[in-house]
Amino acid sequence: MADLLTISGLDCFYDETQVLFGFGLTLQKGEVHCLFGRNGAGKSTTMKAIMGLLPARAGSIRLGNAELTELPAEDVPKTGVAHVPQGRRLFGELTVAENIEIGLMARGKGKATRDDVLDLFPLLRERLKQRSSTLSGGEQQMLAMARALCLEPEVLLLDEPT
């Protein structure tokens, strides 16, 4: 089976402080990987690096044949990587429907994908016109996951999903 996501020799820094030292990981289709560690161990940093939000100073992040370290951050989701960041990062002034629409636009998905995602989170269907900032914490987490799933991703990254 071909590797879906391959990270090798990844070094990442915040200013001059190195956080990742030669990190490596191989993910195959259908696998679930969990990164465990204390605060400051590099879990969120790894996800930021995969998404292009933090540049790699060394190493490689490949999704299939695409080298993600060479892409601007806004192009990484178009390759099929979705990210639910810690803190959810919803657009609070927008409605549930508008937040979902943003997820759909990233890879040009439409009504069928929207319906599939809302079938997974039926509570969100009831709140489509509600501003996302007025949802409970659990509902906001559902919306963040729904928005990410609108990309129909090959890889889904969840940072602190609970």
C-alpha cells in the first residue's frame, strides 16, 4: 500500500528556538495516528507545519507525490489536507451555513458534500442561520469538524479535538 502522508527529517523553529528535531511519520490510507506528549512537545507545531502555517527549516512533508513544504499555506487544503485547529477558529460573526460554505469553497465541493456533512451533524442543520459565536463549545467543535470535512479530505488533522 502506498504511503498517503510522509514526514521525514522535519525541523521546525519558533524564532531561534527549535521545537521539532528530525520528526518523521508515515500515514497510510485508513490509518489513524495520535500524537501524544506534554505541553510544548510539538504536537500543534507538527500540524502547523503540515498545513504550511509554520515553515520547515529542514525535512519533507509529502502528501502522495505533492511536497507540501513547497506550497503556500492557502494551497495545502486544496491538496486534500484539512485541519481543525485548537480553539476551533470559526468565523464567529458568520452563520453556521456561511462557515460550512467556506469549507466547501476550498476544494469546490457542493450541495451533496454539504448534505453529507450535515447528516453527520444533524444539530447543525437546525442551526444553519445561527451565528457561530452563539453556539455552545461542543456545537462549535462540531461546526469546526463539519467545515473541515467539507473538503472531503484525504488527511484530517484534529488538534485537541475534545
